[in-house]
Amino acid sequence: MSIFRRLFGGATEPDPSLDPAPEAARDGAAAMAPGTVATGSAAAPTADTATVRRIVSQLEALPPERARYLAAASYVLARVANADLVMSPEETAFMERTLVEESGIGEAEAVLVVEAAKQQARLFGSTEDYLVTREFKRISDPEQRLRLLRACFLAAAADTSISSAEGATLNEIASELDIDAASLGALRSEFSDRLSVVQALRAARGADVARD
């Protein structure tokens, strides 16, 4: 099964060069150290991946790596939708539809995953936003990160307007995923008509023309 084949691509293994510890030593450390959970090829502190694990629990039918990848991506989407503290029905529907169309899971499963991601974003966003986004970066490649960022723009624009708070969050996510400035600029240009700041400016100009 290919998770988020068109928007996100599939999950990838972390770059082994980022973890110099031998595999056996890592496995031993994971077995001995309480409060850790294996994520990919390395053990990560439980607190770092608690949100991802809660969402993964809704995806028991999927292979663990696929479920972890999908869970992290879903949370990042919910992070954007929650940026203005209002997750609109349109944003929720977009996330559910994307999961069904791109991952092959059923509609009922998609609803559970999105609801879990939304709840985690509401309850733990202040501490988990950075951690989960960096976790997605760790298990993805540059093309997948760019696809996720574009999906975030689509989610934010699902209710026809990307608020200032959502725009700021999109910038943060781009930075945390190490998206280059040119790629971010291209996305902002693509969605410029949905940016609330641009919409307000155009409305003001229209009002001035009408008065003249």
C-alpha cells in the first residue's frame, strides 16, 4: 500500500548517516532504556512521539512504518487547520478525503485518524507541533516534505481563505522541514489569491474604485 502516493509519496527509512550508533547497540539501548519507543532505525524518547503513537493506534491494520508516516503527516495537516484555533468543516473534510483518496484506507478509518490528529493538535499543539513536524522530516525525503507542505496549503485554503495565523504556521512548517525559500515562495504565489491579507487588500481596492 502506498501512503499518500500522489501528495506525499511513501515513507522512507531515516538517513543512517544521521545515526552513527551501530544497529545492535541501538537495539540494545532501546530494550534497556525505559520510556523509549523505537521509531524507524533509532529509539526516540516516548515524549517526542506520543502524539504520533496515539494517531498510529487508529491505523493498526497498516505496517508500522507506513502508519507512523501517515500519522505524522496527518498531524501536520491538523496543525495548519488549527493555527487560527478554528478547524472548519471544509478543512476537516479535505483531510478526510485526502486520506481516503491517497492512502487507500476506508472512510471510517480516515474519520478516526483525522479526529485523533485534530484532538492532539488542540490539546498538545504548543509542545508537539515542532516535535511531530521534525519527526516527519526524519522519516521522509525532500520531495515528500515539499508535497506535505503543498498539502498543508491546500488544507488551509479548503475554506477559501488562508488566515494570517495559518500563513505564519505554514512558514514555520516550511522552516522545520527545511524547505528552501524558492519552493516556499512558489507555493505562496500559487495560493496568493487565498491569502487573507491579499483578499483584504483587493477588497479595499475594490471599495475605493466603487467610491470613485
